[in-house]
Amino acid sequence: MQEAIAAEFYLEASWIAYAILEDRLIAAMLSTGGATDKKGKPVKMMGPKITILKKRRQRDKLLDVNFPQSWLDDLTRWTDRRNKLMHTMADATVNFARLQRDAKKLAITGDPLVFDACRQTRRLRKHRHQVSIPKKPFPYNK
């Protein structure tokens, strides 16, 4: 991803960031009660994954420490900007210079989020044995 940014392949770097963030969110979900919704179906989109992790933070102290609310809020804003960029590209009314500028900002702001997500997930998995997950099922859609 950093090589793509250095080579000014910002859209590609954004996609790499998105893929890594999705993967790390799934890993965090698996470490905190599973990566499915309350119907047992896999959670596919990033927004619902973030929402589930925010809810789980309330009952899982280790998740709360490793995935702070401020970081999840930053990730939500990044995801919103990424979605907006994708829709703008499909619209085809915005010039290439603006798309490139927006993609650059997305890639550059995604880089530290990816670094943090990888670090936070490693810590969560490493220390999971020290802090148990509550027995009561997590509230998914309350």
C-alpha cells in the first residue's frame, strides 16, 4: 500500500487499505464473539462491522481498550469518504483531477488506520486469554 502511495497510485492504495481494514475487522469480530449477524449470516459491509464492534465494546473490556471509540469514529469517517469517492467515480461528472485529489487524501488517511487496525487486532488476539468474553450473547441490532 505504501509503495502504491509512493508511486501515486492512490486509488489502488485506497482499495488495498479497504481490503486490509475489512480483514482486520473480521479478525476482531472473530476474537470477540463471531463475524455473523444475529441471523447467522456473515457481515459483509464495513459499516455494519463497525457498528457491531462499537456495541461489543460496551461489554468487552479488551475490545474497548484496543479499539477505542475515537478510532472507530475515524474509521467510520474514512469509510464514508471511500463510499462517496466510489459513487463519484460512477457518476462520471467529476473531472479526473478532483478524483485524483480525493483518492490521494483517502489513501494517505487510510495508511495510519491500516497500521492501527493491524496493531490493535494483534493485541486483541494476543491478550484474549487474559480477559474473557461475557457469556451473554452480544446485542447485534438493538
